[in-house]
Amino acid sequence: MSPSVRTPLFFAIMAAALLAVGVFQSWTLALAILNLSLVSAIMALGVNMQWGYAGLFNVGVMGFAALGGVGAVLVSMPPVPGAWAAGSWDLAFAALAVLATIGAALLVTRLVPKGRRTLPIILVLVIGYFAIRYFGDRATEAVEGYEAASLGYLGGLGLPVLLGWVVGALFAAGAAWLIGKVALGLRSDYLAIATLGISEIIIAIIKNEAWLTRGVKNVTGLPRPAPYEIELQQDPGFVDFATGLGLPATTASSLAVALVYTALFSLVLIALLALSERALNSPWGRMMRAIRDNRDAAAAMGKDVTRRHLQIFVIGSAVVGLGGAMLVTLDGQFTPGSYQPLRFTFLIWVMVILGGSGNNMGSVLGAFVIWFVWVQAEPAGLWLMDTITAGMAQGDALRAHLLDSAPHLRLFLMGVILLVVLRFSPRGLLPEKTGGVPRKA
């Protein structure tokens, strides 16, 4: 089947599946799946840039997504004046201690001869460490103690949440630049281990630094770019519109809000997809694929492989961070405890592999397929187990066990899908194109 037929056919099948969910289950659920698929598609695009373009094996996806969420929180949430009053001076002194330590260490390296630097630098770092801890611990205790049950953190800047999406992408890009400077010289398997470890460190910091993001107490009630349902339900014009459609105002308001998110997410995805396709088919994209296929030959031709790897690593991570900020906005809350690197990184990678690494449209298709299966697997599993155990007694232990195990069908299906695709279409549903002709599976 030619790519010109395969791509619209697969997306048409996905559209039909979502329409079936709307008709036979609920339109609210169908739009929820659609919105989560759009966000997942953006994250999958970021991973595809790193792996499909340059062959970088990044297993720290959730760390960058979490940084995107932090950006959305710090920009959009209103500040907490009481917390700032309680800990601002100690925070300022802690920041000055950090800058003074860095400046003193640099001064020592410049003024002290090379053979005599070790002891003075150690002394500077030790003194700086205790100064930072002294003021930092006091600030943290004061901020986290301010109305700890409901606040206990500094809050944000109170700016529009859409700006938070940009800042979330910049946070992820900044972290990727620092990580890339250290880790991109590693071989692919070591790079995977390094990025996974760094992702765990990022999430651990976010969970424990409650003064910044409330930690495991979560940040709720994030501002959003869509109207609130209650506002629509109190609008007489909207109520009349919903009545004309034959829908209750509550249902119509939920659908309207979901459609606003769908429009925003679709615009972002379309823009990213257009830019990604333009970049992939440009001389820059051909150079990245040449580095991916044979980095030694590319280096021999004068290409700066490390610089290009850092470039695409930062770009891909920024896209993942953007998706993380959008996900937090959609949920309306920031929950650091829900970021499970192995579980959700695995899902994003399955999306990329299923769709076809190196093909941007394939990553988007993979995101839609995998998220649809992930959401629908639990009710399908319950129906299947209920059908299998229909003849068993209500109190039967085996029946209870099978029904309790039904939600785990999700992970089983992910594994089955991955194995089937790797067996029959190892380059994915939409294989990468080379020279205008798709590679043979």
C-alpha cells in the first residue's frame, strides 16, 4: 500500500474509532481521549526528533515533561504574599551565597597556581555549602510552614497560562542543554541509563522541594485557557444554545470546554508538525539523518556531530516539555507523584515505534492508537472477564481474581501490540521515507 493511501486510511480508521466511542459510550469520553492523544502526539514528536532524526536514545521523557509542568505552575498560579514575606529574605541570602560560592571558586582558579588550587577550592565549596544550607533551610521551613495545609509554597507569577507553556518548554530545553553537555558523549545504551537516572533525580527534586511546587501535596486549581463549566451554565445565552441542541447545560458545558482544548492543542500540534516536516526535509534534516546512520562518516565530512546531537536533544526535549505543560493545564493540577518515568516513558516510546520512527505523521498516529487502546483496554477487559466468568458463582474466588485483574490488560495489550508491530512491520505503521520512497519493512 502506498504512503499516499496508507496515511489517510489509518487516520480515517482512528477518526471512526473516536466517533464510535462518542456514539456508543459518550462524547465527553471521546473528546477526553482526543485531547490526551493530541498532547501525547506532541510528546511523541519530541522523542521522534531525538531518536528518529538523530538516533539519540532518551529514556528521561517524564523528567522533561515534569519540568514543563513546573513551568506552567510557576507562571500561571497567583503568588502567595504570606509565603514570600515569611521566607523572601532568607531565599535572597541563599541565592547570594550560591553566587558568592561560584564567584569565589572561579576567582581561586584564576589567581591560584594550578598545582595549589585543590585545597582552596574545597575550602570555598565547604563554606559555601554550609552558608547555602543555613539560609536555604530557614527559607524552606518558613515558606512550607505558611498555611501548610492549603498553601506552603511561593506560588507563581499570575501570568496567562499559555505563556506557561512557552516557559515549560524553555525549562525543559535548559535542563536538556545541561544534561547534553555531560551525557551526549556517551554511547547509546549508557545515554539511556544516564537520561533515566537524571529523570528520576528531576522528579525526586520536584517531589521534595515543596516550597517551590508544593511537592507531593500537589498544586490544584491551575488557571486554564478555557472557560469554566459553571460560568457557561450560568450564561443564559449558552443555556438557550444547549437547549436548542437538546442537551442539558451541564453536558453542553463539558463538551464546549473540551472542544476549546481540542482547538488549542490541534493548533499547536499542526504548527509543530509543519515545522518538523519542513526541518526533516531540509538540508539540516538530511544532515541529521546522515549523522544518525553513520556518525563516523559524517564527522569525516566535517560535521560537528556532538554539537548537532546537542541541538536536536534540546529541541526534542523542549517539545516534550511543551507537551508536559499542556497536560498539566488540561488536568488543572500538578501532581509530581503521578510522574512515573518507566511507565509513561515506555508508552511514549511505544507510540513512536508503532507509528514509525523517523516519520512525524507516524508518531502522531502512534500516539492516537496507543492512547485509544490504553483508555479503552480497562472497560474492554472488564467486559471480557465478566463474559468469561458469567457462569461462575458470585462469590467464586477465581471470578473475583479475574475481575480484579482486568485493568492489567492494558500492559498486556501494550506488549502484544509492540511484539506484533515489530514482527510484521518493524519500521512501524507509517515507515520513514528516504528519497521519497518508504523503506521496506
